Amino acid sequence: MTKMTKIKGVPTLPLNTIIDGDCIDVMNALPENSVDLIFADPPYNLQLKGDLHRPDNSQVDAVDDAWDQFSSFAAYDRFTQDWLKAARRLLKPNGAIWVIGSYHNIFRVGAALQDAGYWILNDVVWRKSNPMPNFRGKRLTNAHETMIWASKSEGAKYTFNYEALKSLNDGVQMRSDWVLPICTGHERLKNEDGDKAHPTQKPQSLLHRVLVGSTNPGDVVLDPFFGTGTTGAVAKMLGRDYIGIEREAAYRTVAEKRLAGIRKFDRESLQVSTSKRAEPRVPFGQLVERGMLRPGEELVSMNLRHKAKVRADGTLVGDDIKGSIHQVGAALEGAPSCNGWTYWHFKRDGKSVPIDLLRQQIRAEMADRLN
């Protein structure tokens, strides 16, 4: 197990490492309120009975590992309750968790999440575009898995990059049903014998969407069931820090080799589309205070029909109408509302420039200070 250093008696986070050990023990040893997001792919408790064969009598490489076997539903529930409790302790107050599962376990996990105090935000159906067929023909083809997205508690200000997910979806609001393929071809990792390194390896596309949508660069992402490291690989590429917990040595070996070959995207590429509401508020008066616009300077409407003068207190006056940039614009246009930032323009070097350009300059300065 990776050793954790301490600063004044408090353990520090072992960022960008894979920890060998039981996930519950390890999480309980990490500092509380220290993780931004947890992505968990726990054992599904598939309850398989005997081998599964294809029509040509070849055997299906199903999940029959010891880590997926529990003596009863009660035992699985205790395990779920324990790891969810340990995970919630680690999350920052505004942190969140994603848990993925199949029909075998996700309903039990959902109830345990609510009982533990999490607040469910969405359930997402990952519809597999290339699912494994049902060989026996006795049930429907199992073509999806379910993910539950939950904040640490009700009222938490969790991260949701709405505009970024909309951009990923070709400009259309992202829905809660995601059509993505399972791991095949070059993405499917193999062990030294040429066999699948992990039976339930998740595709990078799935984690990319999760992390772009619910984390920011520099956030800490923990995966308590790390497997072959898809969460860590995508986190590293996207400029997030990761912590993996994995007790199976064979999976750790594959994950470490995989992560060693991952390169982080450049800083500019890591930026994503943000909502206007998410950007810091800049009062118009700040432009006047800083001398970017002068009292008495004339502004012109974008349609060139109206003019107004800037006053020292950050209001405008035009045609005997006084008020904010939004109020004066709306009154002059006879409209119920007006976005003054795009409506009003000023002159610089003979060119008409929207005052919003000055607001963006201030926002850029604020972002540089934060970075």
C-alpha cells in the first residue's frame, strides 16, 4: 500500500498514484473533505450460475472473479453502505459522486446512496451501441448500464459544465441517455497472455463525458475501484489529479503501464465552454472607476439610433432617461428588457466597439489572478 506522508499529523493526499489496499480502509485513512469527485465502478454482484456459451459452443469470458462474489444480498448491502460512507467523508462539501452499475446492483446502490445522505441529481442510461447479444435467447439483450450522479448533500453547489456538455452534443442540450460503444479493438487492454486485462473495462468516451461535465482542471478525482485505470487516464489527459485504489496486483500493473504513456493536453485545450451565468459579475461602474470609460463619454446603440452619456456613478443618461445600461437601452427601444453589454458601443480609433469587450478584459485579468 502506498505510504501517505503527514503534515502536522494530518495525512496528505497521494495525488496521481494507485494505492494498493481495501478501498474502505484506504478511504478512511485519507483526509476528509479533500476530494472533488468520486467515480465508482463497484462490483456488480452478478450472481452467475455456471458457464455461459455462445451458439458455436465457445465460452463467454464473463465476470466470475472472486471480487464480484458475495455470499448474500445482505453482505453486498453492508459492503455498499460501508464504502459509500467512507466515500462521502472524503468529498468536499460541494463534491459529487458517480456510480455505475447494472440491473444486478444499481437499484440497491441507489437506495444506499439516499440512506447515506447523498442527493441524487440524475440517473444516466449508458446505451451501448455494440452490446453483447443474449446468447440463450431467454431475455432481452442487456444493452445498457445505469449511472447515478449525486451531490454530497442537498443544496451542495456541485460542478456542472452545462455549456461544455452541450458543445460535446453538437450544440444540443445533453440528455440523460448516452449512446457510446463498449471497449473494443485497440482500446481494450490485454494482459501478458493476450487476454482481456479486465472484464468490465469502461470506455474512455464515458469518462471523458463525466469529467468534462462535472469537474474542472485541477480538481481531485478518486476512483475506489480503479481496475485498469480508465478514470486515471482520462483525468490525467484532462488536467485533473487522480487517486486510484486497487487491491488486485494484476490490474495495478496494467494501469501503471497505461498511465505512464498518457500525456496531459495543453492548457489551452483544457478550457471548456462556460455559461455566461458562471462567469464572474463585473458591474458597469467598474469600467468607469478604472478609467476604461470616462464620465461624459458618449455611447452609441448597436443599431446607431440612440446615444447616451456615461455618468460618474456608472449610470447612463440619454433623452432625459436615466438608469443602468440595461434600463436606458430598454427604455429607448421601448422593449421590456435589454442586454446593455451588447447593446452599447464606444468609439476607439474611429471604430465602434461593444462595451462587453471591456468587461471581458476585466474577467481575463481575474482568471489570470486565480491561475
